[in-house]
Amino acid sequence: MPEKHAFFFQPLFFALLGAVFCFLSVQGNEVNFCTTAGCNLYHDVTIANISMWWIGLGSFCFLACLALLSHPALGLFCSALMLLADIGLLLLMSITAPCVNCLVVAIFFALTFRAFRKAHALASGRTGPSGTSWLLALWLIFFCINFGAVLRSELGSWAISGDNQEARVHLYFSPSCPHCQDAVSYYAGNVETAFYPVKEDADDIYRIHAMQEALSSGMNIEEALKDAQNAKKWEMWLDFHPEILLLNLRILRNKAHVFLAGSQGVPFFEYRGMPAFVVKDLRQKRHALETPQSSPEIPVQRPSFSPDLPLELGNPTTEQCTGTSPCP
């Protein structure tokens, strides 16, 4: 009997850890490593006007009481139900957005359930649980899916220039694309723009690497792009150099982001907030409407883009370079 009570320390320990984590989260002292979109999405979610963190706290406290009172069978049943509910949450996050804090809680639920399985086996006179738990196997599948999504979101896109956290304009470009060159030239010097290179041509890797070196030497993004047009190819064995492998991985992530956003080519823009040229265009239209006319005039259809912008930037039918339809 003493061995059984000593073994129940494991489910008690993991349940208490989960309870403490939920308590810190519900008090607003969430761990600051939760930076994914799902963290903001699920932090204030309630069920019957009760925060999910309070529900998690109550669940862990209940499991801790079962472990403390040495009820392995009931603890196994209840922890299995809670793990099943957590699998439902993991499924929901896998099709929306993963939450790091929720994944931490999921680990505590899984560990508590596994500890209760061991406690129940010991209470039944076995040395350990028999067979593999299908519930844990299912939980592990959805946990890995969410963990992979978190890893991808944390790695994110790679900016060769600009602050990808603070920038309001994200420009994805290929050094070999003439439309991209115009876009880079237009936004060069704008501190609120981040530039993300992608590879549309086999030689783009050499140009992007040359841009890296030019930027590190003090050139701005426009000068670096022009200078990189004459980049020389390197020996084939250098393709396996760690620095080049890392650069290829970063470029691949950038291109994956463009494809996942629904675009098939570059330049590709992402704006945080209303673009400045849209604001300028709206002000011009409002000014034209508010200005009194001396005589009736035939209304003229105004363009839906600012005439002061380059065609590639202001025209809603902006040209793009794609792998299947490269730029001329």
C-alpha cells in the first residue's frame, strides 16, 4: 500500500503544475513565449461565460484531489475525458491557429492521464499499463500538427532589409523581375517597408546572396539590387555550404508565404493598415467633390488609383512575374 500512495505523487504533481499554469494565465500573467495568432484568439474564449483558463484550473484541481485521495480508477476515467476534450481543442486549433499556452496545458493533461494509467495499473497489481493508449496516440497526432504550425509561424518569412515586426508594408520581390525592381525602387528608403526576396529564376540565389553582402557593406536596398544584377555564379560545391543552405531555406519560406497567401507571382504586397497611396487618392477625390464647379461639366470617370504612382504600384491590374509566365 505505501508504494501505491507514493506512486500517486506523479498524477498529483502534473495536475498541480497544470493548475498553477492555468492560474497564472487567468490572472493575466501568461508566459510571454506565447506569440502566435492563436494566443490572442483563444486567450479570452469562454464557455458558458466561464474562461477556459478557469475551466482548466478547476479540471486540474479535481484531478489533483483524485490523486491525493488515491482514486486511480476514477482519476483515469476523468483524465481520459479531459484529454478527449483537449483533443477536440487541438483539432480546432489545427484548422484555425495554434496557441502555445494551450499546447503547454495539453502537455499537462497528457502527462496527468499517463500518470493515472500507471497508478491504475499498479493498483491492479500490474507493473505498468498494458498496451498503447489510443487516446494518447490520437492526442500526439494533433499535438504534432499544432507544434509544426507553431514552428512554421515562429520561423515566418525572412526580410533581407527592414523590420518585419514593425513594417507596415511587406514587399516580396524577385531580383530578376523588372516589376519588382520598380517596386523596390519606389519603396527604397521607406523605413516602414520590409523587403522579402524570393527565387523566380535559377540565378536569383546568386543575386540575393550578392544583395546580402552589398547591404552589409552599407548600401541601401535599391543600390544593392542594382549591384546584384551582375552577380557571379559560384562553384557547385558551394551550394552545400551551410550559409547557402540557410539562405535557400529562408527564400523557400518566403515563397511558401506568397503561395499560401493565394498569389502566384511577384511583386506581392502585404499592408498593415490602409496604404498611403489609397489615403492620398481618397483625399484627392474628396477634394474634387468639395470644390465648387463654375459651370456644369460632363462627369469624367476618375481612375481608381493615384496617377502619381508608377503603373506597377498604382494600377489594380499590376503585372506580376511567375514561374509559368516570367517577365519579358
